[in-house]
Amino acid sequence: MMDNIFKKILMRTLKIKHGLPVLLNKVDFVMFPARAMAKMVQKVGEDLGETYLNRLGYDAGLMVAKEFVESLNWVEKGLALRIKSIFTMFEVMGFGKIDLKLWDTKESRILLHLINHPVIIYGIKLFGKRERICSFYMGIFSAHAHYELKVNGCNLIETQCISRGAPYCEWSYNYFKKTGEKKKKKKSR
């Protein structure tokens, strides 16, 4: 009897549409954690601001980056080889696909495209152009770029976003700075 009731409840709440499990006839069940995360991150951004959200992401990202390096016993000379591992881990963990366009440790520059990040996608579905979720993830990716990829002082900025119609989120640090550019010294009087 109890099994039958449970089966009926399950059949009403979870269905298969287009080969994917759907919760309550509208939420992609596989993406449910992404939807919940999008709502939480958006709320933190609205309440405490994007600067706070970015810093929170950076602190979380730095903690994970240190854990990656320590637990996987990475050494600096294997830096180029580890990029593929880092990006694969991010993709498997649900952080979307990373397409690295430029990576220059000497000039401390990076440009990357982020595609199909589930939390950002849900953030746009739920909040449109008002979404603040990218700030959090830019913080996370900045920490990884700084700690693991040795892009010193990395603080990514958004130059394109899917919320504004771009095919990907584009994040960069010092990308638009000319190679070898030096700061001009002010003359003292």
C-alpha cells in the first residue's frame, strides 16, 4: 500500500521530458541545484552588493584552488599540463566549459570564455539582465587563475555576457593592456 502511494507521488512530481527528468512539470531535475544556487547567490548580491559577492567567490575559489594543488600534489613546472585537468574538473563539477583564449603569466594576462555554466544560465532565466551571479563566479575563477595558473593579482572583469546576448561570458584580466606597457611616472615639483 505504502509503495503504491509513494509511486503515485513520484509519478506526479517527476516526469521525463525530452529524455530529461523534470520536477513538478517545469524544473529540470538535473539542474535543480543550479536553480537553488542561482537564487541564493542572487539574494546575497542584492542584499550585500556585487563587490561583496565577488570577494566571497574569490575566498571560496582560493580555498578550493589550494586544496586542488595540495591534494593533487601539483608543482609549478607542470603548470601548462595542469590547465586541461583544471578545466575538465570545472566542467565535471558543473562550472561550464572554459575556452582559454589567452594566458600569459609573464604579463599577468588572461582571457577566457565560459560556456553553459548552469547557475549563470538559471540566473538569467530567473532574473534576466538584473542577475548578479557572474560576480560570484568571476571571483571564483579569479582565485583559480591567480593561485593555480599564476596570473598574479588576477581580478577578472566581464567584457561580454550571455545575459546581454553574447554566446558566452567573456572574462579578462589585463587583456586590453598593451604588452610591455609601463606606467608613466608623475613628475614631482
